[in-house]
Amino acid sequence: MILIKLLLSSITLLFFVGCAANPSSSLKAMDKDKSDHYKDGVFHNTADLPSKSVGDVLKILGRAAVGKEPNTQPNMVIPVQAISRTDLDNLSDDTLHIAKLGHSSILLKVYGEYWLLDPMFSERASPFQFLGPKRFHQPPISLEDLPPISKVLISHNHYDHLDKATVLALSSKTEQFLVPIGVDGNLTSWGISDDKITAFDWWQEQQTSKGLVAFTPSQHFSGRSLSDRDETLWGSWVIKTPTFSLYFSGDSGYFAGFKDIGNKYGPFDLTMVETGAYDKAWPYKHMRPEQSVQAHIDLKGKVMMPIHNCTFNLAFHPWNDPLDRVLAEAIKRDVNLSTPEFGQILSISDPTSKKRWWQKKY
């Protein structure tokens, strides 16, 4: 039984690092064939990336099964600031507020409207809720206590970013789901009404009552099993209000597209950039922290908030390595780094938190 669980855990890890086999196409989706980076039944990155051999896959499986990497689990209680509905309602409606909920999940209050980015509230980032990567901490607010949500923005179709249980719990209180092409097929198969879903290709925009939303490229992959690899698109999000602008990376390896996005939509008051789940075995699908800082610079960001860390163990590095390394690089490159506690609410006019909570000191 232990060996079976180790094997299943290893397979779960593969969903995140990009080693699953290519599938046959099965999902229905809006306008796939109209996308110039959709061919042969799958989506493609802007650059051709090396593929994994069977030997590469077996090596990763072996590392995951042995589990000898040190400090992948926290040796401290991760601080979480609880958020209540009253706290949110008391925030002003004349600006934009940001709260990290865990991993890459972000809650925004955008001039009175509540938006969620990649909401993930489940206990495990896994196709199985009885095993797989388990949360290091609980969300600062429960799904039940969340206010009505105007928009949910999804970056791509992986378990740690598109969580079925969370989506279903949010369906009755969410006005609109903004998703990459193909992910609309997932949501409709889960019972979400078509009129609540808008699917985006790269560089497509939508003008909202609060400002512009644009879906921009990333360098990654997608899939929820061994049979649907890259059938849905992946990407990042730009939010531009009349006064402020934000960038949300989703997951990505470092690529030239960050400069393109910065040139088209920058500068950004705040960039929320993936910093975690990297490894030498998958250098093109997730960034090292030093590359994350470079991405922020390419994007013409003013303040950088590292995301995608300290909630789940999805790689082999120490749990706090992403924040230690990104802080060192930010100091070296003179980048204004914001590292709030989970649940700490910041205003876009002052989005910097200097709390170094993962170091057990401030």
C-alpha cells in the first residue's frame, strides 16, 4: 500500500512538471481552431521546447518516490491573517485592494467588486483528495464567507490553479468566469452555465466597468490527466484600471514574452509572479527565483509579489527556498519586493509588505 501511494504521489507530481504523455483531443471548446497556436489537437508555446524522454520521466518518478529532499515541509506554523466578510466590506470602494490567500490564489477588491485569481481552497492540489500535495496552511477565509464574486480569472488547467471543488462552490455566487480557450469545456462539463463563461485566446481583451482585462501568453502546459495534455490553453492576466495596473503570471518558464507584455501593457504597479515549484528537471515550465525577478523587470513592474509558493509541496526544493532566493535577488537587483502574510490586505497605492515571516523574524 505504501508503494502504491508513493507511485500515485509521483504521478500527481508529473501533472505539474510537464512529463505526461500527449493525448487525443476530447474537450469541446470555443474557437480553438481559430487560434494560431493550436494545431494537431493541442496548444503550443511560442517557442519549441525540449520534450522529456522515458528515461527523464523515470528519473523524476524515482526522485519523487524516494522523497529524500530535505526541508520540503515547513518547520514552523505558517502565519495566516484571518479575513472576515466584515473586513472586506469595510474596505473602501475607491481603490484596489489585494490579499494573498495561498499558493497563487489572490482576492481583489476592485473599486467595490470582488475578483478571484486562480482560487484554490481544497485540502490537496491533486486529482485525489485522499493523497497528493497537502496544504501547509488553511485559507484566510472560507468559501462560505466570501462575498458575491464579480469575476473569477483562471490562468490554466492544473489542479493547483483550476480546482473543481472550489469552482463548484463559487458557481452560485460568481457572475463571470474568465478562462483560457478550452477551459470553458471543463467548466461546462462541471455544470457551469455557458452564459457565465468567457474564453480567451492570447492577447484578447475585455473592457469591464472597472477597466481592461487582457489574457496574455505564458510558457507552460496544461492537463488534468495523462489523456488531455495541452488540449486547453494557458496564460497570464493583465488588469488595467483607469488609475492602476496589475499583472498576474499564472505559471510560466522564463521567456521573451514578458518583455512583449511589458512593452504593450506596462508599466505595472504590481506584478504577481510565479516563484516556486522549479527544478533542474523542468527548466522551461517554471522559473527559478532569479528568473522571476528578471521577468518582473521585463514587465516594467514597480512592486513584485512572489506567488506560487509556501502552500503546497510541488517540487523538490526546500519549502522556503523560493522566498529566500527571490529576496536575495531582489536586493541585488534593487527590486521592491512585497512578501505579505497570507490574508494580509494591501492597497494598490501601497502594496509593499516587508514582513519576512518565513524567516521567523520581521
